[in-house]
Amino acid sequence: MPEVTLLIPSRCTLGEGPLWDETKRVLYWSDIEAGELHAWTEATGQTRRIYSGPKVGGFTLEADGALALFRVNDYVRLGGDGQCTQSRPFHDEGSERFNDVTADPHGRVFAGTIGLSATSGGVFRYDPDGSSRLLFRGTGVSNGMGFSPDLRTFYWTCSTTGRIFAFDYAVETGEISNRRLIHQAQPANDIPDGLCMDTKGGFWSARWDGSRIVHHQADGTVDGALAIPALRPTSCCFGGEKFNQLFVTSARADEAPKELVGGGVFLVTGAGQGGPVKRSRLFC
């Protein structure tokens, strides 16, 4: 049976976006509301804050080891020296800020937003040549995304409606098509948030207000769930030497029962295996 332990008692207001760097053996995650990014080094067990500034709704690892931060009004490069450079503006009348992003095998970034209304948010694609395009609109809170191991399917989460969708994905062009609903969450306190893919083609979905992560088969069928001792798990990623450790971020909730911990990062063992994240090429 999978085992869950509290790895980092960080007490983040809104811990999000865990990302494992297999070369540095470092776990990154954000506290969106605090406008911070944190890093945990496996070798030492030490945690440090590596960024403080405008809210970071999502971020990717760049091919050169830097981070690409998607913030409120721009996206920037965060170098190893802790400095943000090469700011590129973002303005969308329907969006409040970026929320959850993912890179594809060619270094593109798929970036969702939080809408100013229940339907004004959207998903954008940023390409290494500097171009960008709106892929679709019609969401309030765009959330977890990922690509199937065979690179034929793109998954996307709409937290506003509690739905997870699949699209056909063309890896050479970055185009998505044939949108279809594969999961409708029930009840209202089981909101799908961030997700991560495993090597078998399934994926784990964190459930905001649900105190658990849920495992789905490739077609969306639920085939398992694991309790997390936090009211609001937010996202997850695989890491560790063999990518068989699952890191789960969470948000703090003052109204949560006393036996639950919020805002920390949890470690799950025995929950399957993933692979290295795909790296963006927006600044290198």
C-alpha cells in the first residue's frame, strides 16, 4: 500500500506546482498567494526560498536549468543567481493571472489562466520562437495539464466545472483537437486541481477540498484514491532517483479539521512511477 508522510511542513497559503529537477535533485514549488518559490534539496533536506515577487501561477524548467515563471502580467526567466530577466508582457482582458502551466517535448509551454469570470479564462500556447496563441477560452480556473507517454493525448483540467478533458495532440506542431470530456467530479467538495502523468498512461489528480488524490486510467476512469492529511491537496509530481516518489503540495485552510495539516508538501511512496518533466525553451 502507498505510504504518505509530511515531507516539508511549509504551511504555504497556497502551495502549488511541484516540479522535480532530476539533474540537481531539487524539488521546486510555489506559494502563489505569498508570491514565493521554494526549493528543497534532496541531499541535505534543506529548504530555501529562491524567489519573492509577483504571484507565480505556474513555472517550467528551461532546457538550460533556469526557470520560466508565469506571473500576473508577464513571464520571465529566473536564473540560478535569483534574478528575473527577459520579462515578456502578458495582457488578457478576460484573465486575472496565469495558473498552472506545462512544457511539451519541443519546448513549447501550454499556460492556463484564472478568468475574471467563470468563463473568461483560457489556455494559451507559447512557442520557442516567441510567438503565442490562444488555444481556447471558456474556463474560470484552468488547472492541471499533462501529456500521455505516447505523446498522442493532452489532458486538461477545468476546476470551475470539476471536469477533466482529453484532446488529440500533434507533437510536431503542438496542435490540439477533438476535445472530449473524460471525467466529471462529484460532489462539489471534490474539485480536481493539478495532475501528473505516470509511465503507464494514467494520471494522479489532486482534489481541492477533498483531502485526497485520485488515480485515473488514460480514459478518465477512476481506479484508485489515496487520502492526504490536508483538506486542500493542490498538485503532484513524480521525482526521486527512480521517479517513484510522488510529491504532493497543499494549501492551508483555517477551517480544516485539527487532524489535517495544510500548506505542507507530502511524500507518497508506492504510488507508481513517472518520468522527467519536459523542459521549455522560451529563453534559451
